[in-house]
Amino acid sequence: MSKVAAVVLCLSLAAVVHAQIALTIRDYAGVDRRATPVRGGVPFGLKELADCDRARLVTEDGAELPCSVRPLARWYDGSIKWLLVDTQVDVPAHGELRLSLLPGENPATGPKLKLTEQADSIAVDTGPARFVFSRRQFGLPAAAWADLNGDGVAETQVIGAGSEFTCEVEHEPPGPPQEENWLRDAAGGQRERFTAAPEGDYLAQVESANDLHAVIKLSGWLVNPEGRRLLQYFIRAHAWAGRPDLGLVVTFVYAGNPKQDFIRTLSLRLPWQTRATTWALGAGQRQEGELAPGDSVSLYEIGPEKTYHLAPYDQDKTVYCSVVRNGQEIASGQEAQGWARLADARGALTVAVRNFWQMHPKQLQLDPGGVTVYLWPELGGKVLDLRRRSDEIDNVYHYDLSLWPYGGEGVGVTHQMLLHLGPAREDNAAELSAGLDVPLWLQCEPDRYARTLVF
């Protein structure tokens, strides 16, 4: 049976109406949600709402829920078009919350973020975790502390220096271009390395923040030692009050030469402060074991070639995965969940990649010193080929002639990830991954989107 809650917004005295607006939050992942962050936009018609900067969430039995709002877009007369709502809710697996939007004042109490900006750093304290981002050099984050004993204070450092964002390219073409096939066997040879160095216009800034939710934006270019630019990146790190999590939205834009710069690896390194002793991976079925000094364990997937174009209907399009330890395959499966967990005697780091198998090829590598997320994997021996086949054939009617003349230059891709810090006894990696794949959404009734004419 569904729970019913009322969402009460404090509309300013200049508001024109105080109409009740029905809202719903549903779980489709089959995961029990506890104090789970939810963000969504609520539409308003022209002149319906002049302004709003406060909100309430009240359950059916009168309990107050945390809520923060801000106008996201306005109509030409200045009235609000979209109101962005942040909250945290409990929703049972496959359950729902029905909400109503009403005028009011927000007296809710609960965890609040503490954001501290200094000349060389940005710090976000969520209560059970504290994340620091350097303004001087790349770090995702530069350092992190976690509450591992449950006293509510993040006093144990678990992530230190060593975070990296790197790309390696090969310059030897992987044979002639193929029709819409970007997943090619690498030719091998020398690689050129690009990193998120300060010289690549690195910038860390607070993009938005309220009591419940802060977004730190890291941006810049991956450059080689001579300063040549290959990829532009934008990374938004989301931190939430009362949560030991960091959500990462990683976007990169390819600005290399598609005929010369074939991406061989693209990776984010997340260091662990002390030596991890155990590992686990979501690879179809859970795989786990112990880590000795010098060990390396990876989950990787490549995927079938020519999946989307010129592929026979009976071709096997399954995305298979493998778990490799120290160069030897120890397990295999298909459609991997795409999470990794490192732990020592004190704490654990869990990393999950949203839609891991759908976003193939990918690799998660674990070693005693941390986790490496390969957005383009080392294992599998593939390169990203962004050349256009029309450049190599004599066909004036080819579909991509007279269009963008630079091949894959300007192509952008976005990945979502979640970092979770916790005590070693806590092991909820599978649930975190499932919740990341199918997040909660704050939704209005369909007719409201139509009546307000926001689209």
C-alpha cells in the first residue's frame, strides 16, 4: 500500500495562485531506499508562481521531510517556469510516495551540508563523509574522510593524493575505416599520454549548493607534456547531506585528430589511503577474494562488433564480461552489474558505474592501492576509431558527405558513477549499483506538464 505525503512549498507573497500539485516518487529497481536523495523539476505556467525560495515536505502523519528549492527557469515576464526541488525520502522496494505541492514554510530539521571555500580548496562535509577538492590540481576528490565507527564524525582519512584522469592514444591506424564500426583491434606501438594537468586550464568551482545537495564542477583539458589538448572534460561531483556518497557525472569531448589519435585507454584513478586486503566485483554473479601486495583484479567487457549497423538479426549481441586476476581469467559472465568494492580492516570503498554493460567497453581494476575506472579499457586490446569511411571511398552519394568534415572531432560522452565510503562490515554494493542504474524521480501528473505549456 502506498504512503501518502504532502509537499508544502512556501510561495512568496507575490505568488498568484496556491493550487495543489500532485507529485509521485516510485522505485522501479526493487531496492529499499532509505534517506535517498531525489531531485526533480516542477513546472509552472505563465504567471502562476512569481517567486519561491523555501519548501516543506510533510508526510500524511505530519512528519516533516527535508526539502530545498530554487527557480531553475523563468518565463519572459519573470514568473517561475521550473522549480528545482531537492529532498530525501524513504521508499520501499517497488513502492511509491504520492506527494502534493502546497504553500507553506519549511520547519524540517535533519542533516545539513557544510560547504567551505578557500583560496586553494573546496570542502564539503556531509556528516558521515568529508570531501576536499583542490583548486590547484586535479583530484576526484583530492582527499576524503569517512565516519567508520558510527559516531557521526568523519575523522578517518580514506582517500589521499594520487587521483588521476588520463588518456593514452595510439597513432597507428587499426586498418582501413569500417562502416560505422568504432570498436577496432589496436595496431599496437608507442602510446602518447595525456593527463588532467594544471596546464590544461584546470578549474574547480561550486556550481550550486543548498543545505541538502552540493555540486562541485571540475573542468579542463587532458594535455600532453608539450601542452597539446586531446579531450575537454567536465566533471560534476554531487554530495548529499547525511550521505557518505559522492556522485560523479563525467563528460568528455574528443578534440583530437580522428585519423591520428586512436584512444587506447581512458581512466580515472581513485586511490585508497591504506592497503586494501579484500575485493569484490559485480560480474553477472558476485566474485570476491583476498588481495595480496602486487595483486590486480579486473572486471572487463568488450561487447560485440557491429552491434548497431549492418549486423545480421541472428548475430549474438550479448555483452560478455570476464574477471581477470594477475593476467589469468578466473570467472566469466554476461551483462555485468558494474560495481567494485575494496576493503581493509577498517573501511570499504565501493564504486559503481551506471549502465555498465550497456556502455561497453569498460573495465574496473582493483589493487591494494585503489580502484581504476577505465572508461575505455586496457584489457581487450581495442581502440576507439572515429574516422569516417566516406573519406576513404569514391562515392559522392555517401550519406555523410558534405556534413561535418572532421570525423569524430567534437563527439562527447557522459558517464555516471557513484563512490560510497563506509565501514568494512557494511557491504551493500549490489543495492547501490541497482539504485544508480534506476534512480528515483520526482514526477508530476502528465496533464500538468501539458497544461503548463513548459514544453
